[in-house]
Amino acid sequence: MRKLVAVLYTGALLAANAAPAQDLAALQDGDMRKLALLEVPAEVSSAPFEGDGGAEMTLQDLKGEVVVVNFWATWCAPCREEMPTLAKLQEELGDEGVRVATIATGRNDPLEQQTFMEEAGAANLPLWRDPNQSLAREMGVLGLPITVILDREGQEIARLQGEADWSSESALAILRAIVAQGA
């Protein structure tokens, strides 16, 4: 009898863990159809990048929140279009456990980053840098923009290549569902 209970319990756990990915897929609409959902969360790079004031950080420092990591550059035209939607996402879901982390990869002058963000209406986002592209390389960033979603454990659970409207109803619903899964 104990074996039967153990088998049923294990089966229920597996089904519960599989359901969220299916639920998230059902929420994908518009630009969010490009969002690739990982079946199994993946470890992320531990390569350091420059955080606030040039302080060394890693993605592991962001554990505890659902994090939308956006790799961008000041010269990237699609990034300029996308950045205001990321700023709106931060405003909308920042109090709900979602953090937007913008990391400029490659040669990006800090003053140009600040000007870019102000002109794009995204001054509420961090001015973090990956000047040597070590984090971007280890994360498999081959073009810009690339956005990676991390769960509260700091593992990659989804990735979107190219520009997207992160303030869309679909994006907000997906991120709220991810937050709810970790609650």
C-alpha cells in the first residue's frame, strides 16, 4: 500500500510540475509567441558583470525574484523600440515580485547608456554593463536584443530573441503566472 501511495504521490508531483509550462504556453499571444519556454529550468552563467556604480555582480545575486534579463546595446535600434515596454513592465509588476535587469553588452559608454535610457523613457531601469561580453557569451547571446526570464531560483526558464512588447497583456499574464507558480 505504501508503494502505491508513493507512486501516486510522485505522479501527482510530476503532473503538477509539467502543468505550468502548458499553462504558460496557453498565455502566449502576439510577440510572446516568440518566447521559448524551457521544459527544464537551466543553470545560468556565473560570469560577473558591472552593476550599480560599477560593482561586480552575477545573475545569482538576483535570486529570490522573477527576473527579466534584457541584453541590449546603445547602438541597437530594436532595443530602443523595446526599452519603453520593459520600463512599463517594471512599473506594472515591480511590486509583484518581477524585476527587470537591463545589461548593456559590449562597448557601451555609461553616459551614452544614461542618455539612451532617458530618451527611450526607461530611466527607471538599471544601467548595468557587460563590457567584455563574458556574460553574454556564456549565456549564448548571439544577437540583440535577447531577453531571458529567470525563476526565483535564478534558473533560466524562458528566452525571447528579438524585440517584443513586454508591456503587452500576454507578457504581463505570463510573468504573473510565473510569479504565482513560485508563491
